[in-house]
Amino acid sequence: MDAQIKKIILIVLDGVGIGEAPDAPDYGDAGSNTLVNTAKAAGGLHVPNMYRLGLANIAAFPFQEPVDSPAGCYGKAMELSKGKDTTTGHWEIMGLITDKPFPVFPRGFPEAIISAFESGIGRKVLGNKPASGTVILDELGQRHTETGMPIVYTSADSVFQIAAHEDIVPVQELYRWCEIARTIVDPYHVERVIARPFTGGPGHFKRTERRKDFSVPPPGTTVLDILKARGMDVAAIGKINDIFSGRGITHAIHSGSNEQGIKETINAYNQIKSGIVFTNLNDFDTLYGHRNDPVGFKNAFEYFDTRLKDIMDVMDDKTLLLITADHGCDPTTASTDHSREYVPLLVYRHGLTGKSLGIRHGFCDTGKTILKAFSLDEDTNGVDFIDFIFTNKL
């Protein structure tokens, strides 16, 4: 490595896959390709900054040829963990591989869970079934406002979601209910309990930015734990702090949108002395992938591309930028759930010579590379590519 890295910006574009993984058929996701299918359905993607880093060198995009001399290193990564959810994707990026998927509840939660939760909060619940977060508000939102009964639902992921209107159930009370639910579902190994506050009236219910995830803690040491133990800054933007249950985090900043997340990323970068800014941008997944909205997805991705230049412009020559994803969420398929896909991997530093990283067998290669960039040699999963991006030795 030709110069010491002082800071790293790691951005996870939530749900932004780039083609079906080899085992996609096992998950019902044959044919999924979040970015390319979105581009085809929405008339192309105008993302010149991402293309300049090598995005179109990873996969074939309509109306865009590969770049001859990209400014970044580019490739794609295959998940080794079982599943296709946010938590396992982020954990693997930070060095943890899970060999058993979290349980899902396609027929709703068992009576033992629901009755214990109802007893814990002192009221009955509505729903208890897999559902789209927006559809179930249209279905049960009015009844909730009339009765005060919270809406409980799940999805194809291992999540116990609790929706409540902010005028009916104060947000802090909803969070307390989630903490009660967390203790109840722990023996069932449910991945996340999610508070889903909303506002509005019939036909116009809208989820708010005060969502909060109550996740199971990582089952082992992560790259974040190592960095924090070494006295480095670990700034978590978006839902990163929730995903890691606060472990390995020195600064946690929640954000309600991609726009706010990007702003907080730049602010955190300017404030830390050495370490990592770890950002999750969730709008692609939550607002567009799960709602089968390729045009909205396209617009959000193009917005990120315009702000990507702002991020690159604040970086100094001792900073490394990594952009990747945690899973796919193809808005063009019949499914509204996550998709088992490769994820893009783009690496940038001022003056870097662009080259292909190929296919990385494990999201954990990113975490290993972060450690090596900081000259740390802890034994974690993954194969780093830090020397390759600076010396061509892979």
C-alpha cells in the first residue's frame, strides 16, 4: 500500500443487488437483478458518477457501455451466509458468516408469542400475518386508530413488526412495546423487532422516519468491535447502530431518508479524526424495492449519484470510499421481498487506477480490506484486496 489510510467511508446501498446469485433459485429469486432490471423497466439509469467508478463494467446496463479507464476498482460480491436479509448481509460485511438462516413466519407468529406480547402490553393486537407495510396500514390503520390495538405483521424476513399511529400510541411507548417483544421472541431467534410508527388518516396513512430496529446482537466479534477497541472512531449512520445492537459503535446518527443519511455521512466524515463512517441508505429497499416501484428506485439511485460527487469532493488523499449493498430487492419481479443476489462493490480513492476486483466470494472481503487498510492484522473471515487496488497483486 503506497500511503496510509486514515479514514474510510463505507456506504451500503440497501437492497441494491446486481444479478442473481448462484443459489438464487433456492430462494425463489431466479432472474432477479435489481439494478439492471430497474434500468430496463425505467428507461435506463443516468448515473455518470457511478459509471465513472466502474458500475457498468460489473454488469451490462441498457444505454451504457463499460468505461475504458474507470476511476475506481469494481467487482461484485457473493454472500456466504444463509438468507437474504439486512442483518446477515451487514454482519457478513463486518466479518461474521452465519450458517443458519433466521426463522420466518409465513403463517404469522405462533399463539405463544402473540399471547405473551398481548399480556405484556395489556391489549390485543391486529394482523399477525405477512404483509406489505403500506398495504396493511390501508387494511387495518383505521381500526387501529379506533381501538388502539397495535398492528403486528411480518414479511419474508425474520421480523416482528409493530405499527402504531403516533397520535394513538406515543413513539416512546411503541419503543417500549418493542423491547417487550424483543424479550419474548428471543427464544425463537427472531432477527429483528421493528417499530413502525405512522401518521395520517384513512387512505393517507404514512410511515414516519421514527422507525427503530431492535436486533439480536452479533454472535461474535465484528470488524467494528476491533476498530473501536483500537481507539478508532466508528460513526454509524442510518440503521447501522440498530443492526449491530450498538456494538462497536462510537457515534450513532439515525437518519430518516437517503438525503439525510448522505448529509450526516459528510458531517461525520468531517468530524472524525481516524476511523470509519459506516452508512446505510435504506430508501431503495423500503420505499421502492418492497413496493415494486422501478421508477421510484431509478430516481432514488440517480439522486444518490448526484450526491456521490459531494462525498468524493470532501475526501482527502488518505481516505478510502467503498460502496456496496447487503442484498437485492428487485422492484420488477412479482415478489415484494428481498432477492438473493450478488452485490456491487466499488472502491475509490483520489488518484486510484481503476481495475476489476472480479467476483468476491464473501461480503466479508470488504471488512477484511478495511482492517488491512488500517494496517490491522486481526484474524477475521474474508480475503482482503487492499494490496491489489494499490499494487495490482491479487
